[in-house]
Amino acid sequence: MIEELKKSESIGFFVIAAISLIGSILFFTGYTNIVFWFGPVSTSLWEFGRLMFSSILIYSIIQYFTIGKNFENFFFAKTATLFIAPIIFIGGSYLIDLLIGNAYMITHIFTYIIAIVLGQMLSYTFMKREFKFRLMNGYAVLSTIVMLLIFLGSITESVSYNMDIFRPMRNYQKHISNR
């Protein structure tokens, strides 16, 4: 079963990356109405963090029906990935941008890939080691629903937020380079 899990988590990286790539292509080609709920609505870090969250969520649902039922802590492990990967991406990108003094798409792509890899490794480790505690799956499902509501509730609002991570890429670049 562990070999199946390892294979599934490895394949998951490529599936999550493919879903994210499709969402990005649809966004950059102007088909935002197709991916409105799960894809970016601007070029901000937050929006692509939402795309990552959505991609991981979609793959996790697929994975649950293939092998997830065999693991008692599946929901907890996947929720850890749902939370950690976007935080690594957004926080890591912002930190690198501040250190470099400018924002580059290539560094954001690099941190996006690293975040997916670390997220998949985290969920694999949790399921392999059977990390569990009382009520963990209930907390995990509730946390996922809350995070999903936050991401979906911020679709129209994120354009008007004043924090740096909510700014579209051009405005964000100007802000970072002026620091």
C-alpha cells in the first residue's frame, strides 16, 4: 500500500501542476469566466495561491476515491498540504522578492513548484507514518471548508485589497522595487 501511496503522491505533483498550468493558461488567454471560482482573477500572489489550493483540492478529491479510503488520516494529511503549500508559495515568493529587491515571474514559478513538492511530501509522510489524533479528520474537513470559503469569498475583494500580496504583478513589482 505504501508503494501505491508513493506513486499516487508523485503523480499528484504532475496532476496538480497540470491543473495549475491549465488554470494559468485560461487566465492569461482571457477565459477567466471558465476558472472564475478556482482560478486567478488578477496576477497577484494571492490569486495564484488560490489556484494552487484549488488544484490540490481537486487532486485530493480524485485521490480519495482511488487510494485515500485506505488511510485513516487521509483528510488530515491532505488538509496539511492544502494549507502549507499556498503558505510556502506566497510567503516564499514575497520573501525572495524582498531579498532580491524586485519581483520576477521565474522566482514565483520556482517557489510554486517547491511548494507543491513540499506539500506532497508532507501528506505522504503523514499517511506513511499514520500520524493521527482524536477528531483529526473532523478538524481537517472543517478547516478545508473554512479555507475554501475564505478563498472563494475573496474573489472580488482581492482586487481592492491594499496589502502587497494582493496587488497585481505590475503594481507589486513597483512596490517591491521601491523598498
